[in-house]
Amino acid sequence: MLDSTLKFQRAFKRLSERDAEFVMMQGGILKNEDWDNARCFVRFLKIFSDVTKKVSGSTFVTSSSYFHHFCSILIMTYYLRVWLQKMKAKHDKYWGNLRNMNMIIFVAVVLDPRYKIKFVECSFQRLFEKEDADFLCGKVKEVFNGLFKSYRVALNSDQAHQSAQHNQDVDMDDSAFDDVCFATAFDNDVQLSESVNTNKVNLYLIEFLEKPVDLSSFDILTWWKVSSNNYKYPVLSQIARDILVMLVTGGRVLNQYRSSLTPKIVEALICAQNWFRANSLPIDLEESFEEFEKLEKDNNLSQFLN
């Protein structure tokens, strides 16, 4: 609205020269200082608009970039605290208590090979006091290592089950002593022992950061899907696949008209919505609420008349 108004500054000026009633309106006419403030505020609000569009996407990864946008907004709020009291209150609702922050947001940044834990630690040190920064750094590492241990146990259990199933299926008369069979079993054992090695986490963190030519076009999911990275970090790649696909924000699926849906129906609705968006077809789950109300009233009225 402000951006559209700024285009008509000269028109408002001419209106003030010809229309006495406009000049006498409550608050008076806009001064040059007001127009300058409006331009400054539009540039500031554009940051929120751009961030909202970026973190609300559903056809690309948003979890690993959300922390970057959060840092930019937090720095801006320090300079414009008077103007942003209501925005700050909304911000503090989710980020005011450092002890209750969702660590998965930061873990997603750690899983980005362009930044890893170094970026998170550096950002904490710039944004918070030393005590709070140390607490958050330790918490992120604790959650990250905890995820690795949990996924490692699950992965090892699956591999052990597959290996046992394979051994049961082997025909002792045909291939029990085949060299290929022994080589396959050895390869499975090697992968199993490597996947349980917790040094994989440290190895990933101390390796050089990825430096793609174009940061904006870097596909983090493809990086983890590449066979070399997937084979080198089997547990971490599984964590990345599960965490990086999480959406930071999303529309309401459950509402007053759909409050008793089963999990399968909710999943189908979310998938259908994402498919529509992927095909560039506009869809808004909220825009038809008035039509739903009208149809419901008409339906109730017809039942009453019948």
C-alpha cells in the first residue's frame, strides 16, 4: 500500500494546492519528511516481504536458509525497535526465550555443507551474549549428535535385519562358499562398522566448506543425494533427507470445517496442495471459507424446508 502511494506523491501535492477540504483533513497534509520516512519504511518492510516469500516456499528447501533470514531481521529490529514493538512482541513469542528455541532450525543449517556449525557459532557470538551463545552452541551440538546416534541405531538395525534375511535366503548347496557371497558379506560388514563410527560427524564438520559458483542455485538435496556423499555419510544423509524437506511455514489444513480429519486424509490434502503449487496452479485453502459457509447455510435451510 505504501509502495503504491509513493508513486502519487506529486498528485497528492497538487491536490493539496487545489482542494481546501483535503488540506483541512485531520492530521494535515503529508510533508516531505513524511514521504522520506515512508520510503525508508517501505525498504524495511520489503525485507520482511522477501523473507516471507522465501521461507513460505513449498517447492524448494527452506529449513536450511531460515536461520540466515532470521539473523537479518533480528539485526534490523535492533535499529528500529521503537517502530517494531508489535513485531518484536510477535518475534519474542517464538524466539524470546533462548532455552525454548527449536534447535532443528539450527541443525538444518549445520546440514548445509556451505555453512555447517561454523556459521551457526559465528552468528550466535554476534547476536547474543557469550553465556547465551555458548549455551546455544552446546545445545545445537547436543541435538545434532543425539539425532546422529538415534538414526545410527535405526540404520544399523535395518542393515542387520537385511543381512540376516539375506543369509536365510542363501541356498547352502549353491552359494554358501561362493567368493562373491563372501565379498558381499564383507562389504556389508564394512559399511555397518563405518556407519556406527561417530567420527563421521566430526569428519563432516571439519571438512572444507562447499564453495559453489552460485550460492543461490546450490541444490542442497542433490548434494546429499550424490552417491559419493551418500556413501561417505550414510547416517547424515538420511538425517538431511528427513529434516531439510520440512517446511518452515504452511497453510492451515485443519480448521473449523475440517477438524476431525484422519492423518491419512490430512497427508493427502497436503500432498495435493504441493502438487498443485508445483504445477504453478494458484490454490488458497482460506479463500473459499465464505462459499463453504453459504453452501452450509443453504443446505441447512433446504433440510429445514423439507
